[in-house]
Amino acid sequence: ENVLNRHSKDGLAFQRYGRDKQDGRGDDILSGNSLAVVGLYHAIFGINPLYNRLYLNPHIPDKIAGTQLIYNFRGEKLTIGLDKKQYAVSNNQFKITAKTDFGFYGKGDELNYFDANEDHYSLKAKAEKGKPLSLEIIGWDKNQHVWNQSSTGGSHKVNYSINDLKPDFQYTILVDGKKVKAIKSSHEGIGVFEVNASTTPQKISLL
């Protein structure tokens, strides 16, 4: 907490400090608070800006569980929520919540979810223009992909692309436990389908 308070006053810079008041002075690059803040964001908050996503892999002690941060990533302000085994990243349109580490990237009306530290998307969702979409990842492994979807923008269509499936394989799409369609993955192992989102959370399963 003291590190963040100091950072809010002096900024993320290597600065020298006054001997009496310990206030940041000048824009020196030899000593100061930057390493402490960078270490906090990376090692504890687990915020890792990468070339194609923001990778979130927190290690949250009990005393800072429930922390919420605003983080600038590629000119966009992301809200990051860090609780015990419940992590979230959101921008003005999209939100992803998960119990484990994941990658987030949203641009335009398209949202990309990266499972764990995968460097290519696991799920891609394209919403109707300007429509908000929230995804809560329930389970993600080679046998099943399960998530909740909801939208505060009312009913609208969402186009999904699921990566890393078995090539040329039949899959079943369930919405709230009911079969709604069957799809076949492509030669590249990508499955594509469309469902409607609404204000009521829906459980989507690909089996």
C-alpha cells in the first residue's frame, strides 16, 4: 500500500528522494520507486503486457484480495479485478472472468480469450456493433469448453470461433444444458457457431 501511495505521488520513474521529506525530486534514472512498483504489478498482480494480449497471472495474498486496478494497455484503459481465485479484465465493451490465469484482448467488436499462457487465441467472440458482452470461463480443456455469457445490452447475436479443436471432428453445442446445434471443426481445428446473448446469464458448452 505504501508503495502504491508513493507511486501515485511520484509516478513510475526512477527518482531521487529528498532527505527530510522523502519526496520524489527530478527525473533521475538511477534510483527510486520504479522497481518496487514494476515488481508489484508483475510478481503479485501478475500483469504481463504481451505483443498480442494482456496476460494475467496473479499471486494474490489475502490482505490485498479484492483489489481493482486501472491499467493502460495500448492506449486503452482496462479494469482488472483481483480476488482469490477469481480474476477479471474488462474494457468499455467486453469482460472476461476466470479462476485461473488467462490472456485478454479486445478490439472493435471482437474479444479474444487466451487459455492460460497460450500465445494464440482459444476463444474469439464477435458481438454486434457496440453491444457489451461478458464471459465467465467455467472449464477449458481438450474434452470440453464451458463458459457463461451475458450482456447488459439486451439480446444480440454473438459469433464464436473456438481454436485448438480436433480437426474435422463433430462437436455439440449446448445452451443451459440443451442441445442447440452440432458443428464440425475445420481442417485447422477451428469450430465456428452463433448463439444469442441476453441479460440473463447462459451456460454455453462445446462437447
